[in-house]
Amino acid sequence: MSAIKNNFKKIVVTIGIIVLLNIAGHFVFKRFDLTADKRYTLSQTSLNIVAEVKEPLYIDVFLEGDFPGEFKKLQTETQQLLEEFKAQNSNIIFQFVNPLEDEEAKEKTLQSFMERGMTPVNVTVNDKGQQTQEVVFPWAVATCGNRSVKVPLLKNMMGASTAEKVVSSVQHLEYAFANAINTVSKAKQKKVAVIQGNGELQDVLMADFIKSVKDNYYIGPFTLDSVAKSPVESLKYLKKYDLAIIAKPTEAFSDEEKQVLDQYVINGGKTIWLIDQVNMEMDSLYNQSGSNLAFPRDLNLNDMFFKYGIRIRPDLIFDLQNTPIALATGGQGSATQYTQYPWFYSPLIYPTVSNPIVSNLDGIKFQFTSPIEPLNNAIEKTILLQSSQYSKLVGTPAEINLKMVSERPDQKEFTGTGNYPVAVLLEGQFHSVYENRVLPFTDSSFKTSAKNSKMIVVSDGDIIRNQLDKNLQPMELGYDKWTNNLYANKEFMMNCVNYLLDDTGLINIRSKEVNLPILDKEKVYASYTQSQVITVAVPIVILLLFGVAFTFLRKRKYSK
């Protein structure tokens, strides 16, 4: 009787401890991340963003259905990350949805996703030599109130396997979701000006970039034509913007316009300069001779850049690591065919530094770009992008001919050359180009130096340019319709904007490294039976042995 009483006490005490632990767990919250790379530990920036969500925020993830193991891993990582967000704030509600669950509405669903810019991915499933095609939607949509934003879950990487893409995508997940939550839960605050008036790119040629910027910031045109009549008022109005983008100007700036832009920088305004120092366009080569003359372009900005600490040389970079162009081939009367050829004046540049602007980016397409030479001054300079080691400079004026696609340059020509900067970040206290000089116009608020500021200079205006489809509608920035390649131009440009305007430190999440182990399929297939025995049969045998031993010992104990 005493033994039963003692057992009852133990049970009551155990139940009491469990109840107390649950009550304590309700007030004291703690999750443990046991992974070596701390992939499930949210950064302080993410925690701050999540904490400010005051109303229900819904996240629909379309990674649900029958798809390959790599996407199952992406699904699992996405779910575990969202659980971390939800654990920090119950206002974040997520669900996984299979968009193709209704077979009858499959075509309509596909069309709907395509119209929203959420392109599905066709993947090949290999199972012991048998191949099947599956459609996967690596997208999510975050919605809060009347604001909604799409979240790409799979990063594009040219030439990479699906497994490699998944690893890169998992590293990008926290940034992607934190940015989406920040976008839909906060009102727009920062303003971006697209400078016009000096032959810059038309809006339709950078429409995809403008559309993407609108998700987080106010953006609008600012024409410098008014500077000629009222420069002081123009400067005063420009100062209301947080960032100015100068995209491929083709006409020289007047001294008055330069003073307005200079004083905007001196007063803390952020700028992105996309400058073509050489006058050359691909369209100008599509003539009977297939050639044209490349010559230096004078924008009257050299003294300003020199004062800020850089010089854009009027040369062209000739790079063996390049993007292809598609040229029509075939004789008259035959169907037109397009063949891809390497184009040495279109460098394909992969980031080599760890700066968050270019961290984990794929190849970026450049076109007729020039080298940027950093100069010695007090401004801090970070080279974001540079050409490959197999690149050289071609001085201008120079004839550019399409016939060079058939040439095979000797690598000896590139000895001791290469690694020319094409994108540079400048940070610090800039000094006015008109310091100790006569001012083009009188301005009582003129300053020779003031607040710290930042700017990014890229020696290619076409890096922001999107192509147009057959209906003259803008296509995604970075997509080349002639070669069907997608480059990382859009991601790079958006990172530049976010870095210059980011007050929350959101861009720094991009530097997070995740070590995701990938299964070696070739090794598995080579020892398929052995793998099945180890992963399936051995655990069952161990469980049976344990059961037999437990039963035997129990009978032996109580049979006495």
C-alpha cells in the first residue's frame, strides 16, 4: 500500500513540475539555435522590424506540392525561418499553399502568376534514371492591410545546379522576408529623384527599376531645365530628396547645373552616377558595315569627379569574361537564325568583395564600360565591381566592328592587365568642386564642405537599362531577350539604393553566410541499395532488437 502511495506522490509531483514549467514558459520565452552557422538566429535588424508589426501581416508561400528534394529543403528552411518570425510576433501569420492543387484552373493560375511577375520554374526530377518535369513556384506574397509585395525565394544563378541555387537562396531568405515585412508594414518615407534634362535614359528604358523602387520609396523625375532660370529655387527643391539618380546623361552639364548637384552632395544628399564616358551604342553597329566609331564623351563632370576622388578614363574595357550577343545568320531566302557569339565589350562581372551591396550576387552585365581610377584624398573608397584579370583597355577614338566576334585574342595580350574598377562606393565629407573658385551663380547658402555623404559611381549607364518586348513593354531589368539569360543587374541596382537610403541596417543581413549540406546524388545512386539498407533497414533492425531485449528482460524480472 505504501508503494502505491509513493508512486502516486511521484506522479503528482511530476505533473505539478510539468504544469509549472508550462506556466513559466508562457512568461519566459527562449528558443535555442543549435546549428553551427546560427542560420535560425535572427539578426537584431530583423528583430527590430518584426517587433514594429502592429497589425496582422499575412505571408502566403507557394512552395507546396510534389517537387524535388532540393525544393523540399528550400521549403523546410523557409518554414523554419517564418516560424522564428512568428515566434517573435504573433501578428505574423503564414501558410503554405499549392497553387496548382486545382487541376481545372491550372492554366488560369499559371497566367495569373505570370501577370504578377511571379514566373514558375520548370525542374527536371531524376529518379534512378527516370526523368519527369515538375512546375514549382518559388515565390511568397506578404500582405499587410492594403499593401502587398512579392518575395522571390529562389535566386537566379547562371550555370548553377538547382542544389547550388538553393544554397544561395537560403542565405538570402532572412533578407528577403525582413525586407518584405518592412515594406508592407511601414509607410514610405524616403524620396528618390531621377535627374532629367541632359539626355538621360527615358523612363520606359528603366521602368522595371523605377517600379521596384516604388515598393519602398517615393520616386519621381527632377528636371534640371529650371536651373537656368532659378538655380537657387531648384537647389532648394532638390534638397527635399534623399537620393538622386543620374542615369546615362549624354549632354554636357552646365556650370549652374553642376553647382546644384554639387551643393546637393555637400548638404548630405546621396547620389548614384551611371556614366558612359565613351560614346558608343550597340544599336549603332547594326548597319551595313557592322561598325562605328567610339569616341570620348565630354559631360563636363571630370573636375567634379576629380574633386570627389575618382577619374573615369575615356577608354573601353575589352574582357575575355563577357556576355554573348545574338547575331542573325543564314543566307537570303532562308529562315533567320540567331547565333550567340562572345562580345568582348560586354564584360560579365562577378563580385569579389564582401561588401553587403554585392554580397551573394550573380554575374552582372556591363556594356561599353570604362575604368574608374581612384585618386588620393580623404574620401573612403570601396571598389564594388571590377573587370576580370583577363581584360585590357582599348583607347578611344577606336573603331568597333561586329566582325571581332570571330576573333580569338591571345591571352598573352592580357599579361599584367585586368581588374579595372567599374563601380566604386565613396563615403565621407566631400569638398565642393567650387571651393576657392568663382561661383556660376550666387547662393547665400553655399558651403565648401558640410555633412558626411555617400555616392556610388558606375562607369556604365546601361546597367540600369531594361529591354522592351515586341509590344514595346518593359521587360525585367537584367533579362536579355536575345540570349534568354538573366543577369543580376536589378539586384545590384536595388542594393545600391537600399544601401544609400537604409537607416535600419537591413542591407547588412545580406552578408549572412549559411552552410547548407547538399546530398551527393551521384554517390547515392552508385550505392543505392547500400543507402537504403543503412537509412531504412538498420533502424528497423535496431528497434526490433531493442524490443526483443526489453521483452526478454521484463519477463525474466517478473517471472520470479
